[in-house]
Amino acid sequence: MGNEGIAMETVVSNTRRGVRAALVALVVGMLAFGVLIGQSIGAHGDDVVGPAGGEVVADAAQPASNGSLSWRLSEYVFTNPASFGLRSATAPATYDSATSWTFTAGTGTYDPSTGATSLDFTGEMIFENTAAGNYGFKFANPKLTVAAGGVGSVTADVSIRSFGGAPWGSPVTGVTVATFTVSGTTVTTGHVAFTVTPDFIPRTDLSAPGANPNDFRQFPQSLIDTAGASFAGHFRQTAVGQTNKAPAAINVAFDFVPPKVWTPNVGVSKTTNLAYAGETVTVTGTDFDPATNVGTAPPLSGQPTGVYVVFGRFTEPWKPSAAAPAGNREQLASKWVLPAASRAILDPTSTNAAFGTLAADGSFSVELPVAPGGTTAGGYGIAVYAAGGAMNAAHEFLTPITFAAAPPVVEPEPEPEVPTNPVLGGGLDWGVKQSFRSYILTGPANGAITTAGGATTNPDGSFHFPLDATGDEYDGSDVDAAFLGSVHFTGHSGALDMTISDLHVVTNGNAGQIVGDITNTALSSTAVELYDDVVIVDLDLSGITPVVVGTSLVWQNVSSKLASGGAPAFDGFYTTGTPFDPATFAITFQDVPDGNSPTGPKLASLNKTTVAHGESLTVTADGFTPGEQVEVWVHSDPIFIGAARADGNGNVVYTFTVTTAVPVGTHHVEVRGISSSHAQLSGEFSVTGARTLAFTGSNGSSANLALLGGVMVILGAGALLAAHRQRRRQPLEVS
């Protein structure tokens, strides 16, 4: 599975792209079929722990409200009774004869980082002459704008009533009535206030000799043009010393929503002297902006992807935002923390332990198992960084952790020497998990299963792995045996890709393990993860006694459950302890092993001990469930003969013709129950002669039944297989 991810910088590094990520939701839904696929992630890092600085939301423009704009326009307009004897306002604007016109309830935007402001107001400021000409002005719906840098303006819709009390003219919209530069602003929490003095610019229309433009100034030209020649004198100086015509100061105030400044931080419940055997720590985060780290690939395109929380070994540089190699982040355990809405896409029931939830306030808390391991020289630590391929330096943290010293190694007492008895062959029959095979071959994965390197597929769909007879496979009580070959699972048009290989079985009394290599590309990843010599399943040999058949020892139908070390290889979709298929393994020696007797099932009986090709042979067995279907096999190279059904007393009598498919030599017959797993082996019989007949089987009245599924019992293998690389031994760790 991907080396970096949940399904993830890779699961989970592993950025998962395209159809793989799109299939994650489907895979989660198919857990009932036994599929185990997902994402993983990686990490490594520095010794800096704590926030990397405030992280401000991307959109700096914030809503502004409760705006007010107070303006006397000019002392000439506001106080001269001869020119404007009547002043008023239209709500929500107000007029105060002692101060100014005031517009309220302004709304707009404000950028705290640049000061850029835009405020819109409604209402009218009105000034009229009712005694000398009965004319008037309306400034309606003003808009204040300030650009980054402080240059601003006030525009309004200007209406004029001409001399003689004529009707009000149509408003001229968007007239610039003031320009200014903001030189000082008072900003408190959520509130802004400033005062500006509008520009009073020199008139450019004066051409009289000796005229000094500095003595003749005006409002913006757009207002002069709108007022027209008859009324322009109200907004510009027409004689020296008319200082009362200068624009009055404008007072502006408004509220805004301060942008959220996220200050992410990470805490780890224990960082030093952790148990060498491993323990679980709690990783907490605060103030992580849930809206950041947006995904670019389905099914999280455009959705926030949260962060990865990773335990592993880290080498500098480790941060993804610094383009550090993924190999500098060796992942040993991980969780994918997502906002609730995004998690619902990948984990609809919120029950998958591979995920955590990032709350709306930016907090999370997840538990992470930690234990020494890995292959790199990087320091142990717990890293947090942006998920889904996003790069966000503000979300990158590394907390170093240390473990207690390893316990001293106690040298075992020398084992008594075992008499030399060379191993000639053997094999392992194991189907991994039947529901997983069904999902691949007949389920929605629409995939394929292939074997290689000597491994083959049994008639019941399980797999046979030949023994690699190059070492000490059996010490007289316990097994440490390696097996050749591999099984390759593919599905979802190649998005699911898993190989299991290099298997070996290790037992210690009633406990055991199947150890092997697993390579996997998860659905949400393009990178390949390698789990090298991982404990895939734990074996329970309670009540299992190896059966001696000829020179072979056979351990039949040993139950298996997914081990804690194997669960991560399946991305957490199967939990530790999930039952997997039973295993049967056999070791064939040159001679019958000393100290072992046929203490297995009661022997089935044969009607003869020597038979030629073409002759019939009858086997009789008992102890089966009444009416149970059984399979009949000939060993040592297992050959399926046929199927029968036990009678009402659980007895089976089955006659078959010995064909040339059964080679000349010594063999045994096995009768195996389908539902009860009860089995009986016969004593030896010898095949001689060369007559060739097609075999037919019967139980007295019925023809051969169809081949039924089951786990093949291996009672030996062929000749010694070609040399295979010496397997890596793993010490048995029985929990």
C-alpha cells in the first residue's frame, strides 16, 4: 500500500490521485466482503515543537458594518444663512445644526492588512436657499472608497433644483464630491475610525494676469461640472480669502469582523522513556484551520483534507513544504484527521479506526500505537502535516520521542541435539481469507488472482506453497519452515494491487505465526508499500497434534487470526483478531521422525493393500456428521478422487478405480468432512501395474459429486525445489 497517504501523502506521499482515491468510499462499503485496502502516510523531522506562527484566513477582505460618515461639507455650505437657509436630511441620514450631516448603517468590506475600504450608505443631505432664488442641492447615497495605500474618495448622486423653485433635476450618479488621503487610522478590536480633510485643489480655469491659483481653490472638477456655471461658486473660491469654502473634515467609523488567526499547536501525552515493547500515546491538536489543505483529487476534490498524524522515524529535512524526500519520513503508524464532512466521504459510519475528526474549532485527539521499529537511521518522532498532498508549513510539527532501553537478551538453554533426519519436502496450504478471494474474483473488484514462484491454486481456491527445504525446519517439537511462491491479487482495473510472498511458519508450543512479505498499492495511492517479514496471522495450535503419515508430519486445519503486525498491511480495514482461513502445513522427512507416532485421527480402512492400475479400491471411514458431504484424496502428492455423503450413522464407504494419475508407489487415502473438518487417513497401500482406465467413484449408488471447496491437506511435496533465497527468520513473539 502507498508509503505515504489514508490513503495519503502517498495512503494517506504519497498523494493519492485519480481513480484510486475515487474508489476509497466503495472499498469502505465493501468491508463485509473482507477487503482490506486503504491509505498510509509517512514523516521525519526537526526538533522544533510548537506553532510555526499565526495562519490568517486566505480571504483578507472582511465584512464591514455599522458604518457612519459625518461631514459638514464646508463651513460656507453649513453656516452661511444667506446662501443656504434650509438644511435637512432624508433618513437614514440625519442633520444636526451644531455638528454635521451624518450617514449611518453603512456596509461594505475592509482589508485589515492593507486598509482598503469600501462603504455604501443610503439617505440624502439637502441644502437649499428659500429666500434668494429658491434653489437647492441633494447629495444622496454616498459611497466611500479607500484603496490600499490610503488614497480615497467620496462619490454621491447629485441632484440640483434651479432658480425660481423649479422641480428637482434628475440625479447625476457617481459624482466625485471629495478626494483625500488617509494618514492615520485608529483600529481597535473589530472597529475602525479615521478623520480625513478632503483635497482643496487649485482652480485651473483662471487666466487673469497676476491671479494666484493658491488663492483660488475648489472641490473636485466632477462636482463643479455637475453644479454648472450658475452654482459652481458654492464649491470653489471666487475671491481671495474665502477660506470658509474649503472642504470640511470627514469623520468615518465602522465595525468589521476580525479575521480568525489560527495558531496551531500539537501535544503528545508522553514523549520520553516509552516502553520498549510499545505503548499507546494520545496526540492532540488545537487551532488547526479546518478549511485549509484542500484536496485536488476525487473523492475529496475541493474539500478540506485535514492533517496526517504519523509515528515513525524522521531524517532532516523532513517537511513536505520544503520538498523533503518521502523517504525521509518512514511511517510506522498513522491516523488521518479530517473535518467531519470530509471524513463522511471516506468513512460514512465514522467507525474506521484509521481516521480521526478535526473539530470546527480546529481541535483533534487521536490515539497512536508506538514501538521501536523501522529500517532507517532517523530519530523517532510524531509528526503532523497537511494531508491529501497539500503543502502547508503552518501545519507541520515534529515531536521527538524516546524509548526505554531494550531488555537484556536472555540466551536460551541449548536445545538437545535432534537426530539427523533430512527434510525432503512439504508444503503449506492456506487461502488467506475466503471472503477476500470472493470479493476479488466474483465481487465488485472484478479482478484476478495469480500464483508464481512454485505456488499453485488448490481445487477449493486456497493456495499451495511448496516447502523451501534448505534449513532446520523442525526441531522435534516446533516448526520454523519457509515456503516458496507468491500470490498476486489485483482488482478495480489495477487500482487494487497486493502480493503476498516469502511465507514461513513459526510455532512455539500451542502458539504460532505465519510471517511473510506484503507489497500493496492502496486504492487511494500510487506508491507501493512494502511490509517486510511482518507477522501476518497468529496461529492457535491448541489441540492440534501433528499426524504422522509415512515419513511426513502434517498439522491440519490450524485456525488463524489477523495479527497486530499484519493489520497495518491491510490499512486497518480488518482489525486485529479477525479470523482468517485455517492453515495446513506438512514436512516430509527421509525417515519417520523419532518420538512421533500416528496419534492423529483413527485410520480409515482399505479393502486391499496392493492394487494395480485399473483395479478398484474401497475405503471405509466413520465419525462424520450424518449426511455430511466428504472429499476423498490420495496422497502424498495430493490427488482429488471424488466426493461422497456420510450415511445416517456418519459412516462413509467409497469405491474408486485407481488410474495412472496415481503413480506407482506407496500412498494413503484421506476422507475429509466438508462441514466438520473431521478427517481420517488410511494405512499405506501400494500401486503396481500399468493398466490405464479412467477412474469413476461411487458411494454405492451415486456418481461422482462436483468438486467441493475446502483447505487441502498437504502430505508432502515433490522433489526438492530449485534453490530459493535464504529466508529471513523472525523470532516468535507470542502475546
